[in-house]
Amino acid sequence: MDTKTKTFTIDATNKSWGRLAVEVANILQNKNSADYAKNKVGNNIVVVENLSKVKFTGNKLKQKIYYHHTGYLGHLKHETLEFKFKNKTEKAFKDTVRGMLPKNSLRDKRLKHLIIKL
């Protein structure tokens, strides 16, 4: 098995938000190589450039709402994709990719291989 680290650079200019996230998630899982194993982290590093120039289709910016709970009664917080993209672009994209990775102990290890450049 080849253990060399491969670096993939993706230019996000005029790419759709979700399709870009799927592409990144597949590379982080190492699904694009012949030695793919679902129980291995993989050795790919993904660099996403120009994330601020990504495009959104439809009315996602206004209609998509992210919820999180603080842990206290009645403290369900929400924010739109527009607000999250404007103020926390890197976190918004990492959360999107995180949701597309398998829910297991390897998810956070794979996310460490994601580098975002605005």
C-alpha cells in the first residue's frame, strides 16, 4: 500500500456549495483511490481556495437555517446560511463537509486534513 500524502487543491470559484462539499468529502475519505478502506483515515489533504467566491442555487442563503442548542432550557439558537457564510465562512463549510462524512471516530481525524483559504 502506498502511504504517500497527496494534496488536492480545489478552486471553489463558481462551484455549487453542496457539490463542492461532496467532492471534498469523497477525497477526504480516500474514495478516489484504489486502496480505499472505510476503516482507514486516508492520506489525502484537501486545500479549498477562493471559498468566498462559491455560488448558491435557489434561495438557500435566506431559507436554510442552522440550529444548535446551548444546553439550557429554551436556548435553541438559530442562524441563516447567509449570516453564517458572511461571518464564519470556514466553519460553515467545515460543518457542511462534516455532515457528509460517516458518523464514526474517523470523522474528526479526516476533517483535520481539510485546509480552507478564503
